[in-house]
Amino acid sequence: MAARAAGNLLVGQSGGTTAVINASLVGVAEEAIDSTAVGAVIGMRHGIEGLLREELIDLGRQPVGTFARLRRTPSAALGTCRHKLSADDLDRALAIIRRYAVRYFLYIGGNDSADTAHRLHLRAREIGYDLRVLSIPKTIDNDLPHTDHCPGYGSIARFLALATRDAGRDTEAFPRQYPVKIIEVMGRNAGWVAAACALAQDDDRDAPQLIFLPERAPASMEAVLAEIAAAQRNHGSCVAIVPETLHDAQGRHLSGGDRHFVDAFGHAYHPGLGPLLAERVKHELGLPARYDKPGTMARMAMMAASSTDLVEAEEAGREAVRRAVAGESDRMIALVRVGDGDAPYRIAYDVVPLERIANTERLLPDEFIGDDGRSVTAAFRRYALPLLGEPLPGYGRLAELPFVLAND
Amino acid sequence: MAARAAGNLLVGQSGGTTAVINASLVGVAEEAIDSTAVGAVIGMRHGIEGLLREELIDLGRQPVGTFARLRRTPSAALGTCRHKLSADDLDRALAIIRRYAVRYFLYIGGNDSADTAHRLHLRAREIGYDLRVLSIPKTIDNDLPHTDHCPGYGSIARFLALATRDAGRDTEAFPRQYPVKIIEVMGRNAGWVAAACALAQDDDRDAPQLIFLPERAPASMEAVLAEIAAAQRNHGSCVAIVPETLHDAQGRHLSGGDRHFVDAFGHAYHPGLGPLLAERVKHELGLPARYDKPGTMARMAMMAASSTDLVEAEEAGREAVRRAVAGESDRMIALVRVGDGDAPYRIAYDVVPLERIANTERLLPDEFIGDDGRSVTAAFRRYALPLLGEPLPGYGRLAELPFVLAND
């Protein structure tokens, strides 16, 4: 099929995968296919790497039903990458873009992807090539600035909220055998993902008892152990959330430093913070401990995907096409919460300059962190719960009604 | 409230928790409350331990709505235990049972719980006390003999099937960054749980590429590494399922032996097979590797609970009450698959003598294991898929339609 006279559109996915990054791709593809201003709709395999290798997929000729299925398929259907563009890469990418008559470059990703998009925009302008570059936010880390939240976060938040409450129920059912459970989570340098673990708490009997946030770095590993011991004493059992990248107050990674492991052959091993901390709880507190590391399962668990997240991710993709066709460039789609206070949750779509996104990160603000530094506030719950989609199912407990013999 | 003239009923939960063990409890409680043959309905806190401490809960006076919520609440609402009864314990338990006018003893648990129940039955008969002892099967491990399957298995199977497919999609989206993913799962000495990780495969592009089954022990850790390297070469990426208890052909635990870790202070650490194997893949194969350890989250993830499992768990509890009231004792409820071949899945409830359950285990039969020893057969899929409840949602992929310039 010959390209129509309209400009062609390139779309790619970049960075870590999520439950909803394909929903954004579907939004872009369907909107672009429907637009008379767009000619061919072309997908890059593995983001900018696929462009450089000219591994390109025709999204305009996909079999019927493909997009409907992809909308509910996690991970990145085009493949993803982490590729820092060199100056040579930039020129080569633009040469290919020009050869393929591309006018619209849409990139679904996080901070690094925004940087790539921004540099493509600048270089295109320098050489006088009309290219509209739009970025569609995507990261479970929720650490992009100038957007209420990032598509992908609501779904990992839902998964971890539910899974943490479950893990807590498990721990409290058998506090003498495993009084301590460590849950290691992702989140890069920000505490958004860790904080989400609190969102299914029905009351203060529910896990987690401790959330270690990068924004409130513990003084040392010894301090972490002391806090776990105290929580276990007070509560009978303790579920502690630890980000995989947690550092101490001096900026040293808690799973690294001079206490790494060596095997019988002298190789240094880095099992990660979850298993390390569980072992230290056993050895140094004398408390049996387990760890769960949901890992990559958590960040793209379609079984717990947020319906709100899926809709917003797709709509962000559609909005990017509309903005690009209208002539905008060098922008990321931003989600804006409309109304405030007690207004029902509603999102509008705006744009923010890419240079304000690239290579920056948004940490958890103080008002979302409890005074103890190990919990979240009601303000965080109000912020985050709407992102999780359908209301979380409530759990039950038996009422404490001791059975007493009638003749006692 | 005075106990009615009918015999009282004791119910407890024992062993590891599951997504549906509370459904069994609700089945017992509701059926018992409705039965004119049953007086008070009493729950033991933490199984037999709660009986010995007389920590007993009145299940007949729970607030309205409690059971409806508990039916969809994972873990053990009464608390659970692992307690091997001593001879003294037995006599003490029976003295309490007699004092509380208990005629029905219902125990929801696995092999060890069946042993406890069996010994209680025998001792009651020895001393001439009329006690009807019924056990309700419960284990994610699915390793109880003489039952088609165990309540709890269908739900962990559903979770792991979905999560493994997701983890595979993640790995294949970015095979150059993390070509190998290790998923560590539970399952004791049997491969049922590991095998379930294959149940959401849409086709052979989907994970897992390798399932290490206890029934097909690898020769050594080196053999495991060689298999992972080969799978990654052939497939481009590799998701490998490893049971936490995996042993080599000589019966040595693969995560232990002489290659344990020591920290800078000389303490031996046992981070578990997942992190160990991921580190060895990195060091010895030179392949970046990650591991996921869903751990206790997997065994009681209500977000992926099987509707079939929930119904069967509850019905097994109800059946146990009916059998006890009818005079049966020393039996476990067994699930029997009705019809064969292409008949629609349907389960009937029978009983099996406890002595045939206690301290035995059922391994994955040969006909469920692929010839390569690292996959499952179509027969296993036919067996297991109905246990997972609603059909698993299908995922999509882009069709491989390269975009070619019209003038190329």
C-alpha cells in the first residue's frame, strides 16, 4: 500500500514495561489510522533502536481484533529499549525519518524517553525538518513531574495494594512461625510504588506495618532492623515494605556495601535487599522471616490492572496524535486532575514541554508521608485511590467472641 | 447462649494458608449452624494449639455479613498452626473436647492435619468417646493422594499461570537487557505448583521456557545453568521456573550445599534458589538475569482466585458437616471428577480414610510431564485448566508485517 500524501507517523515504546503501555500504543494507532492527516502508521521495534535498524512494523495493516486484544495485553508489544542516543544516532535517526516521510514521532516512555524525544525535536528543528515530537508518559515509578500521575502507576499500585494486604493476612494467621515478612518492591528513587502497598489497608491491623521510603532514608541497616523488631513487638507480626534501591542516610545502598556475600569460590553476590534483610532479621533479631519479591510480575500484572489506568493510558495516546496533527511538538502529554477537594475524580489532558520532563524526577511530597516516616497520610490515599480503578474489595474478620461454656 | 442438646462442633484451620481456606470455614460454619444435629459451632484459634489453650471463638454468634465477607477473604481467619501432637496433647485435647460436649471435630488442612485428625479419632475410640472426625483438604501443593485435586491449588495455579505469562511478555519485550528470568515458586516435594506456571501459554512463544520439576531433578546446578543457556539461545530469552525446594539428582538442595554465602562477618546466608540462580546465570553464563519470587503472595492472591476453587472449597466444608452428622468419622473429604474424556468438568464429593492421607504425598504423574522433563503435557492442561475457574483471558501480539517504503 502506498503511503498517503499525509505525513507518516512513527510510534515506539521505551523503558520498563507496564500493564497499560500497550493501551497507549492502541490509542496512538487507532487515532492515527482514523486521522486524514496521517499517512502510514509505523511501529518501531524496540523503540529508537528499531528505528536505527529500520525494524519497522506496519500498524495500519494489522489483522482485525489485534488492537482489541493488545489493549488488555501487558508489556510492550513493539518491544522496548533503553538507548541513549549519540550525536551520530540522532543524525542517522533523522535521515531515516526523512526517508520514510515521517512527520509525527510519538514515543511512549519515561524520563529517558522524554530526553530522546526532546533531542530528536531539537535536531529536527536545527536541520529545518518539520517533525512533531510528542511523548506519552509511562512509568510505574510515577516519578515524572508536571503530570498528576503516570499511566502504569495505577495498575502496579492496585496489584501491590492487594498483594500486600494478602501477605499481611498470611503473616498474621501464623505469627509464631513467620512473624516478619519483607516485601521488596520497585520504584527507582521515589517512594510512590512502596507507598501504594498501604492502599488496601482496611484498618491498622492490616499490613504493611512499615514502609521504608527513599524520601525518609533509614540511618543504617541496624536502624531498619530495630524498627522491624519494634513493629513486630507492638503488632505481633510485621510486614515491611522495602524498595529494591533503598539507601541509608549516607546514600549507601542497603543491600550492598561491605556486607556483600561471597560464595565458596570468592565470587561477590548481590541477592538483593529482600533476601538480605530477611536473613539479617533471622540472624540478628532471632525472628523467622520470609520475603516476597513480586518483581516484574507486579509492574505488569494484568490480573490487577486498574480500569482507570487502562482508559487513561489509551486516551493519552489518542491525545498525543491529536496534538501532533494540530502542529504541537516537543511536548509530553500531562494528566491534570480537574476540580479539587471533594469533586469526583476526573482527568483532563494537557501538555508540558519535554525539557521540563527529561532527566528530572518527582519524589513523594511531604504531605503524603506520615509523621513516623513509615506510613502514608490520608492525603496520599485521597490522591492515589482513584487511580486504582474499581473500589478494592473489602475483606472480613471474625468478631472476637470467645466461646464460653454455659456452666462455667 | 446455652448449647443446644445436640453435639457441639469444633472447626480449625491448619498448615499454610490459601485463597480459599476461609471458604471452607464458611461452608462448615453455615452448614453446621443450619443443622439441627449440631449445637454450638466453635472455632479453634490457630488450629489444635487454640484447642489446647482453650482459645475458642463462637462462630454461631458472628455479626451478619461476616461469613459473606470471609468467603472472599484469603488466609486463615481463625489463624493456623503447624503442631505435631504429643501423646499428652492428645489426652488433653480430648479432655477439653469432652468438657465442651464436642461431637464433631472438623479440621481444614493438608497431610499433617490429616495425621492430627486421624490420631484424635483413634484416641477418642480408645477411650470410648463418640467423636466424629472429618478432615477437609487444603493445600496449594496439590499433593494429597486419593482426591482429584486439593482446594487451594486452582487459585495459586491461576495466579502463577497469569503471572508467568506476564513475566514472559516482559522478558521478551527486552531480551537484550534481561534475557533470563528466574521465577521461584512453592510446592514442597511435588511439581504441581511449578507445572501450573505453564497454564496460560497461548503458544510456544509464551513463557515459561523451562519448568524444573522435583519429579525430574536436574543432575546438578551446572546442568541447570546449561539448560538455561540453551533455552535462551534457542528462544532469544528464557523464563525458568524453579521450585524453592529443588534438589539435584543426588538429593542435594540446589540452593544449599557447599556454595552457601558468607557475609563479611562469616555468617552463613541462605538467600534462596531464585536469587542464587539469577546470580550464577550472571556470573557463569554472562547473561543478565532477574528473579521474581511471588512467595506467599501467590498462594493466597484473592485477585486471581479461581471461582471453581472457591465453590469447591466451600462445598467440601459443607460436605464434611453432612458426613459428620451422618455418623462418619476418620475420613477426609475427597473431590472426585465425574465422567471422563470429553465430559464437561464436574466434581462429586466422597470420602477417603484418613490413614490413607496422613504423611503421604502425591507427585506429578509421568503422563503430565513432557518428554523433555521441562514442560507439561496436553493431558496436564486438560486436568488442570478446569480448576482455574473462568477461562484465562487471551493476549494479543502484533502481526509481523514489516513496513516497507513504496519506492524501495
